[in-house]
Amino acid sequence: MLSIIPTEIPMPLLHQYLLGGVGPRPICFASTVDAQGNHNLAPFSFFNVFSAKPPIAIFSPNLSGRTGQAKDTHLNIKEVPECVINIVNYNMVHQMSLASSPYPKGTSEFTKAGFTAIASDLVKPMRVKESPVQLECKVFELKEIGNCNLVMCEIVKIHIDEAILDEKKLIDQQKIDLVARMGGNWYCRAHGDALFEIEKPITTIGIGIDVIPQHIRNSSVLTGNNLGQLGNIEVLPTSQEIENFSKTLTTSFKNDTEKHQYAKVLLDTNKVHEAWCVLLN
């Protein structure tokens, strides 16, 4: 295990460890405007939403690692405390990356990166038409901490491309096709097999891993994730349920290893109740 005291290594190296170890990070593609009406567009991955009541988003346009100077986004927000956070999906990721180039102040990244600027309804900065979700924001605080600048925003209007909605008018996580930042030049695409569901235990209380019999907990086949699945069930199968399920099996198990291997196959397809029936048979 490599252990690091942040103050004992060079800042650029610390930065790389943080970016490589904390991810994937959502991308805030922030559009801002200065007092003269010059529009700016730049991506930041130190970003997230933190509340729905009120709807709060925070991102950080840190000082430039190359020059140590404040970025145009930071300077613009000091002059006009508003922004639009444009969410980035796969269809626009290369254009977004191009917009991160250190163009001189006053250069329009909308033009350089080929994005379509459209007027916002409640704030002065423009929106990116190609973005699937656009958040109009009022900045209520700019906190400057060393090289870190925290832009705290209240979201005052949300625009969503209807093409990414499902039949319930909610955002379909497959259709939106989001991308996120990793370390170095790496990105992550939240699409296809990269997406998976885990039911939240909000209204249920799982039995816990500590209740699982020791010979199952110590399995050389079942992983920590598998044990988490088993521990998330509320009630163990009854003896009658176990017996009924055993009658449907077309195979017999020579030992616990084979039994655990079959249970793992069931768990990998989220058949937790059936896996318990196998393990307790």
C-alpha cells in the first residue's frame, strides 16, 4: 500500500493521484459571460449537484496548473455571477475537449468548438444547444481557497432534450449516454454494459453479511459483492421454498464449491432468492 502525505509530494503529482483515484467525475461544461458581453465555454470535472431543495450545483475552476492564473470562467463569474452548466454526453465529448484549449480571453469557444449558442431564459450566459441537459444557474457564492475556487450555484431553470426521456418523462440513463472524466487523458462512457442497477435499500433492511453462515462467508468462490447481495435480502427462504426450488434443479452438487459456483451464476443475474435456496439446500 502506497501511503502519501499530501504536503510531502509535488502538487502536480498529488493532482494526478487525486484525478486517477477519484472518478469517474461528471463534467460541468460551464458557459459564462463577462461584463463586456464576451462569452466563454469551458469544462470542469470538479463538479456535482448537492441538493434538490434548493437545487444546488458546485464546480471548481481552479487556477491554471500551467500559469497559476485565474481562468476566464472564474474571472467572468466575478463580473457576472451567473452561468449555465451544460451536461456532456458522448456525442459532444470531442468538441468539449477542444473547447478546453487555452484560447486567449475574448475568444468564443462556441465558435472554436463548433457549438450552437442559444439564449437562456433567466441568465445572461448562453446555452449549448447540443447538450442534452442545460442548467441555468445564479451564483450565490464564490469561495476562493488557495488554488481552489468553489462556484456555488442555485439552479433556476432546467432544459432537457425530450429525446432522452423515457415513457414516464424521466431521463433514460441509456439514452442520455453520459461521459465522465478519469485520470490523465481517460474518459468513461456510461452506456450499454457499463450500466447496471442496484436496488437502493431505502425502505428495506437487509439481514446483513454477519447473519450469513460462516461457511458461506468464507467461500473461495463468492465475492464481496456476492455476499453484499446475499446480505441485502430481508427474509431468508423458508424450508418449503428451498424444497420447492430444489425440485426444479436438473443438477446435483458434489461439494460446497460446486454449490457456490452455481449460486454465483444466479447472483450474477440478480437471482438472490434462488441463490439462497441453493446455498441453504
